[in-house]
Amino acid sequence: MGRSHERRLRDLVLTEGDFVTRSLRNLGVWGGELDDCVQKVFLVAARRLQEIEPGKERAFLFACAQNTAAHFRRSLARKREVSDDVLAERSNPDMLPDRLTEQKRHRELLDRILETMDDGVRSVFVLYSFEEMTMAEIAALLELPPGTVASRLRRAREIFKRELSLLQQNERRESA
């Protein structure tokens, strides 16, 4: 590995590491597996660094994150029992227990809703809602026509509203 190759990889990790971590988290990777999946994404990037066009690094990393998250979700679905280690979430030790409980509950609700979306719809929703990218930026990143991005975002919002409403109804019934 040449010096410029190492520098480019280091710069990629420093500039896009948080983006990859957030993307994986919002694509369904959680617990102790998140760090491992981030490493997997950057290992792929390191192996294929010469293939990544300058200016398209984020698109490449997001595609790797999508594949890695899909593999994680499939692996998890095959497991009948999940260990407590995998379920453990990192939290801020300064937060009050009530707030931690509420935050965990909201995250679980969000994860349940996101799980109902297919990967294409979910990706657009994650990039728009959590990464705060414009539809034009998403279209360029995912190499999709702008109309497809708009359609997927519209569908994602409909799914989100429907699933949130269903979850809230179920909670009201359970607490009654």
C-alpha cells in the first residue's frame, strides 16, 4: 500500500466515519455489532480504494453500508436467540434513568418502523431524515433519477405514518 493510498484511506475514515456509523445504525445495525460493521465497510473500501472515483467516496461507502446492514439483518433473523451482549446499547452515563428509558423506547419504535421498509425506500428515508440530505443529493449519491427518490421518500413517509399509528394504537390497547 503506497503512502498516497494510506493517506486517502485515513482521510476517508476521518471525514466519513461518523456518516458510515450513523448510516449503519439507521439501516438496522445495533449493539456491539455496530463497530464491527463500520470496520467491515472500511475494510472493503481499503481493498477497493483504487476503484472508488474521487468525489464518489460517500456513495461507495453508503452502498457498502447498505450491504453490510442487510447481511447483519439476515444473520440476526437466522438466529433464534440474541445474546444480551448484542442487545446492550451504549448510553450516556450522565442521563437520568427516565430519559434513558424513553430514548431506548423511541429508538426501538423507530427500528420497528424502519424494519417494515424495503431497502430502497429505507435508504432514501434515512438519508433524507437523519443525514438531512436534499433529494438532489440523494439522487446523486444513490445514482437514481430524482423522480425515483421523490417517490421512495413519499412511500417511506406513508409507511412511517401508518406504522407509527399502528404502534401507538397497540400501546394504547396494551395500557388500557
